Amino acid sequence: MSEKAWGAVDAYIEASLLADADPIFGQVLRANAAGGLPAIDVSPAQGKFLSLLVAISGARNILEIGTLGAYSTIWMARALPQDGRLLSLEFSERHAAVARDNLARAGLLEQVEVRVGAALDSLPQVEADGLGPFDLIFIDADKPNNPGYLDWALRLSRTGTVIVLDNVVRDGRVVDAASDDRNVKGARAAFELLKAHPRIDATALQTVGAKGWDGFILGLVR
């Protein structure tokens, strides 16, 4: 199978199951491209998956680490109840500006806050502000810092919190213990941290599609 075939299946999934998706999502992707953001958003099918996770878990308070242009943010926020809240942490001021414009376009500025700065610097303030515990935490930021993000995710969780860590397969290179790629090392470090952690029950799923070969970790806090 090739990436062309994977992409064709993604297109089929979207046409079959996401045909009624709000046009805002296409507008967001176009705004991201116009703003010069890298095209590394989750796919539409993955966005809908995140939306369903919010609904299935009954999440009312979400933490996202890595906003980019708020594409995944909007998928999750749209699934929140009216009084639900989402806090997203973004390193780049430029990305955050595009994200806020997209959130305004989606009518979500009242429910979603974007904080700018290195997430590992922002997270202590999130804790100090008493914004946790969070019901669902989505981590999709710089991969070398995965262990630090997971540590904070667990610290800001409660029993039953859902944690999703994206991009952990890295085109299959996650199995290469000798890799000197910092992103692969970050993915492997996440597996090492979680494999015997007493507070989380986790698995990982491989994904293929328009975004290539990758995967995510899904965990439930005990």
C-alpha cells in the first residue's frame, strides 16, 4: 500500500462520514495556509475522532498542548457543552494570532483561551490558576518534550481523565532504539514513561492516511 492509497481511503472516509462537517474547518485550513503555518494539523477524520472522544468522555474541561492554527482545537471545542472550557497552549505568537482569528471565525472565543509561551513554562501557571483537573488532555506539540508534557498531564488530571499523545509512530522509526532523531527519542521516551506508570492505563494505535504513517497513544488516568 502507498500513501496515495491511504490518502484515497481518507478521502472516502471524509466523503462518507464527514460530508456534513461545518465549512469552518475548510476555512481554518485555508487561513492557516495563508498565514504561512505548516500543514501539520490533524486530518479531518482525526479531528472528528477527537470530537467523539470529547463527547464519549463527557469532557467539560480540556487542555490542549500545541495549538497551531486551532484546527484540532475547534473540533474538540465544538463537542463541549455550552458551559465547557478549553485551554490551549501555543509556543508561537504568530501561530496563536492565526488561531485566535480562527476561533473568532468559529464563534468560540468565549469558550477557548489560547496562552502563548513554552508550554513547560506555562503549565505551572495553569496549575497555580487552579484550572485543572482537566477531563481530556490532547498533546500535539514538540516531540522531544513529550515526557515533560506527560508528567504535567498526569499532574493536572483526575481519575478518568483521557490523555491523547499524537505522532508517536514516526513512520515506524519509533522501534529504532539507536535513532538520533530527537522526535523519535521523544516518542520512545513517552512509551518508556507510560509502560509501567501506576496512574495511567494506555495503549497506542498506528494510523495511515493523508498524513502518512504515524499513530497516537491513548491513556485513561486511574
